[in-house]
Amino acid sequence: MIVFRLAWRNIWRNRARTAIAGGAIALNTAILIVTVGLTKGMLDKTVESLTSMAIGQAQVHAELYRAERSLNDTVSDPGAIRRAAARASIASVSRAYGPGLASVGNKSSGALFWGVSPLDERRAFELPKQVLVGHYLSDSPPAAWGNNDAVREVVLGRKLAKALDARVGSQLVAVVQARDGSIGNELFAVVGILKSVSSDIDASAAIVRQQDYEQLFVAPGAVHEVALTSHGRLSPEAVVAAVRTASAHNELLSWKELAPGPAQMLGVFSSVMGILGLIFGLTAGSSVMNSMLMSTFDRLREFGVIKALGGTAWRIVRDVVSEAALMGLLFGTLGAGLGVLANTYLEHHGLDLHTGDHLALSGIAFDPVWRASQSPGAVVGSVALMFVVSIVAALYPALKVARLDPVIAMTEP
């Protein structure tokens, strides 16, 4: 305890020098915490946007479906997969896909038709809420469904709707090659246009009910994909493990394997955080080292007297290092408090990056307001980093003064 009392007294012997070194430690700690908070906020938001909209935490396909996109490559026993997911309290949806031509008036464009259960989609994913104008598919088909004169509903991706010059209420003609080789065609009413969600969905998605899809493509019971999500309760690996047995003879992949680009991007950001920590640590360490060098230089006679009275080199190293450790802990904690306050503000208000259009990263659209995410581990880790850096930075001046000849040291002016 006496060591730290002496260290406390010594660090305030030159208040200006201590303020400069301590200010550098506090500032670097605060900046590091804010940087980690903003980066973590971006990573969390990117993963949330990717997994909560439509992809989910994992997906099941027929083994060759993703490579060939054939209408005939359907999931084997999707009911068993969904029952296994339900037993683990994992939400799931079944979808079918098929390419075709969509026409509105005299404009046409290629489209990917989705066959979905609107009720299941609403329960499991956020995509049904991302409607810019109009509304998502109704949970139940129209009362007259099955009548050739009935108008079926379709929701379009933003860019696809723009390419077709489609609006809510427009009539869309779908022409496709059905699974039996025939030409399928149906008339749909555009009931909704999605916000920007992702590049693929924006450019090509034409979402219809599963019943309408089956009639259009002559594909009763077709399921090309089972998407799974625990809404963040479980890790992607745990979701995969929960349905692995039921997914035999199918391809079961987590979102990281389904979207390797964003997954690699997240890995890069994690590495960047480590590099930033090293940079801020070195900056703070250089300030501590300069401060301790100046402090030991000013006290050469004092250290010479200590050695002449029998003080060991270890005693001097201990005293110098304890001063630096106390400084790192004190100002690191102060900087952590400032960083937490800044992150709290950024968590609630964020940084507005709005540029007049949607903001996208690796093809994923997300909120243009960049918010921080508090991380207790980052706060504790930042303070610990500054504490360790301060100790390491003080070793050089401590060892330097510990090797001084006491006679020479006492003759210093």
C-alpha cells in the first residue's frame, strides 16, 4: 500500500507533465472505446439486417439447387425440418422460387418469383414490414381465389418496380416456363413495393402467395428453401445443429456460408479493431514513456541517494513502474467514463450518414443513422490495455535509472 501512496505523491509532483501524459491516456482510451462502439454497432446492424430480413441464420436447400437453380431440385421432407426447428423454438418459413418475365403495360423485365406463406413470413422475418408503398401480401387469399377472373397479389422489389414503371394497383402479367415444360402465365395486381433491402431483392423480387406460385409454375408442394431464425436467441451454429438430423440429404448452411462476402467483411472489421487498439495503445504508451523519462531525469539525485542508502535496483524499478501503472489506471478509467458517455449519446442519436438514397454495404441496405453499441468487454479491455501499456512503457526509463552509478547520479545538477 505504501508503494501506491508514494506513487500517488510522485505523479503529482509535476502536475503539468502528469496532465499532458494523463490527458493522452484518457483521450486515447475514450477514442478507442468510441471506435470499438461504432464498429460493433455497424457489425451488429449489418448482421441484423442480413439475417432478419429474409436470409435467416441458416437455410436448407436441395443439394444441387444453389448451383443449378432448377425448379426440380426441391427440399427433401421440408415438413420434418420445420418440425425439428419448432421443437427448438426456431422460426422457419418455406419458399419456392422461379424465374420469369414480368410485364406492366409495354415494359418488361426479368424477375424472380417467390412463392411464400405471408403469415409465416410475418412471424419469422422483417421483410413484410419493409413496404415503401401499399401493403404486403394478405395473410389469406382473396375470397374468389381459384376463379380464373380473380386478381392475384404481388409485391415487387424497388428497382424492379421502377424498371416496370409499376405502381400500386398496376396489373402485372407473369410469363414463365412451368416445371412440366409448359408456358405458364397469370395476371397479378401490384399491392406493394418494397423499400431498399438488398441488391438482389431490389432488382428482381416478385413475391406472390405459395398457392399462386404453384399454379403459375405447375409445381404443387414445391419447396426450394427453408429459412430458419431464432431471432438472435441462438447462434447460427446452434440453429444448424438443431435441424441437422432432419436435414439429411439436403444442403444445410449458416448465413456466413450463404453470404461469404458480408461474413468476410465482418472479419476484416474485427481485425481493424485490433489494429486500432494497437495504434491507440502505442500512442498512449509513447506519452507515458516520455513522461516517465522526464520524471526520472528530474529525480536522478533522489534515485542516487536511494541506491547509496542501500536501495536495490528492483526498488527503483518498482517505484517507477508503480507510478506509471497508477497513472494508466487512473486516466484510463477517466477516459473510459468519457468513452461510455459518448457511446451512450451515439447509441441513442447516432451519426446521420443519409445522402438522399439508401445506404448499402456489400449489397445490404441498412439504416443510414450509424449508431454505436455499448460493449462492457471493450470498456474493461481498453482500461486494461492502457494499464498494461503504461507499465510496459515505464520499463525502459525504470531500467535505465536502476543501472545508474549512485555517485554519478548524486552529482547530477
